[in-house]
Amino acid sequence: MPPWNRGYPPAAHVVDYLTAYEKRYELPIHRPVRIEAVHRDGDLLRLDSATASWRARHVISATGTWWSPYLPYYPGRGDYQGRQLHTVQYHTPEDFHGQRVVVVGGGNSAAQITADLASQATTIWTTPRPPRFLPDDLDGRALFELASRRLRGSATGTPTPAASAGWAISSPCPPSGTPGTEASCTHSRCSTASPPPA
């Protein structure tokens, strides 16, 4: 994604990038489409919508889970008197102005919310293991190749750097400092913790 030098990039900047990405790689995007059924069709899969059908060798379900958020149980959850919310309920950093906030999670949503909150709240970002950061200008094709190498390595049982190193996420902090440290985000810091026992 092209750099954004005025804090956290707004949604319009991200949408512009995704639009340019589709054009650059000439991706055949159809939207809005609701797939009603997937059926085997010989060696292929047939996807049916109300108005069209497509055939493919592989189908990836990438519908997301935002409208059915998973809220894990943890001891004391019901006793905590502060505000608790899921990513889907987060809207604006101004809602947390001057507050102390803990962001829990090791994925992109947690990193992005931490960056968004940094100018408004004292923020601690907790992750189960140290995050691996990617440069902001890394192209999506490089990420696809990283994921493909990891999948091939795990399928064959052959360790590869991509298969053994874990996933990487974009940096939650501006490039002026080291990601995940108090020096790089005005009011944020990152800590890691072991996941709770099952």
C-alpha cells in the first residue's frame, strides 16, 4: 500500500489502494454476489448465484466472521466493570480519548486498532507471541507466495522458513521508531504473554 504520512491511513486510502490493486493485476472481481450453493461438477466445483454460475478447481471461503464474533471465556470476564468489546464493535479512537485501553490479539485487526488508538488513549497491545512485522510497501503477491510456501511445506512435512516462522502482520506504529515499543507510538506499547491454559 502506498505510504500515508499523516498518521493512520483512512478507509478511503485503503479502498483506493485495493481498487488500484484489482486494476494492476486485472482481477476479475464480481460484486455484490451471494453464492447460494457449491456443487461438485466432474473434476471442478460449480458455484451458483441467483443470476450466474462459475466453475473452479478450488474455492476459498473468505467471508470473514465479523457478524458472528467469537468472544472467548476467561476467568473474571463477568466481574470486570470496564468496557469490553469485539473488533466489530470498534468504530473510532475518539470514543477512548484519555482512557487506558488493552488491545488483545495477535492479528492485523489488533495491530490496526492499536495504531488507531495511539493518538487518543494510553494503549497496551497484548499478543500470545511476539508479532512479526511486514514493511508497509510489501506487495500482496509476495504475501501469497509466503502463504503458498508455508502450505506446501506443511503438506509435505518439509520445514520451510515460511512454514516454521509463523504469520506476519503489518506494523501498528508509524515507521519513525521500532514497532511495538513506547518510542514508536506516542501512547502505545506491545507486550507478549503465554496463552491461557485450555
